[in-house]
Amino acid sequence: MKHLTKNRKEILEIISASKKPLNVKQIKTLVDFDTSTIYRALDFLESLEYIHSVIFDNEKYYFKDKNGNFIICNSCRKIEVFPVQSISREENILKQEFGFLPLSHIFLFKGLCRKCNT
Ligand SMILES: [Zn+2]
């Protein structure tokens, strides 16, 4: 890992420790520096692929793992991560039928969470 400034390191640690993807607003509540510093740090970390992102509702969310598996509630906007065991069948189809070499994936399921669908 390349040398990171203190701010970048702190943001990387926050995202690494988080169980859920985080947006800038959420990160802002956890650090002492300003929003533009956060944006710059996130861009930098993402350019080196230390973190990854996904956009929900025009809001960018950052997460650590290369692959993202998310469920988001259409009603309360709650985001959760769900476990994916294996997608080797899908990867084989991509390779064999599309000649495509998958490097990472993001699964995003939209729906209604337990609270909102009862
Ligand atoms: Zn909900």
C-alpha cells in the first residue's frame, strides 16, 4: 500500500470498518475535516482501487470490498449488505457465452425492507 496522508488513511479506515457502504454525509459525521477534503480523499482512494463505489438515488456510496452485494429499501432508503456464496455459474456463463472476463461485481436489489413490507 502506498503511503497515505493522515486524512486519507483515516477515511480508508472508516470505510474498511463500516459494515455498510457510506456516503459523504455519513463520513462527514465521523471526521474533523471539511467536505472537500473528504471528496478529494475518496477520489484518491478510489483511483487506487482501495475503495469502490455505487450510486443510489444520485448519491455515491463507498465500500471496501471489490464486490458489492446490497439491498436497498425503496421506502426508508435503508441499505444493507447481504452475503453471496458463489457466482461461479454466472461467471462461467459470462466467460463462455459473452467472452467476458468478470473482474468484480455489484449486486443491488431494490425492494422493501422487513419494517416497510409489513
Ligand atoms: Zn424500509
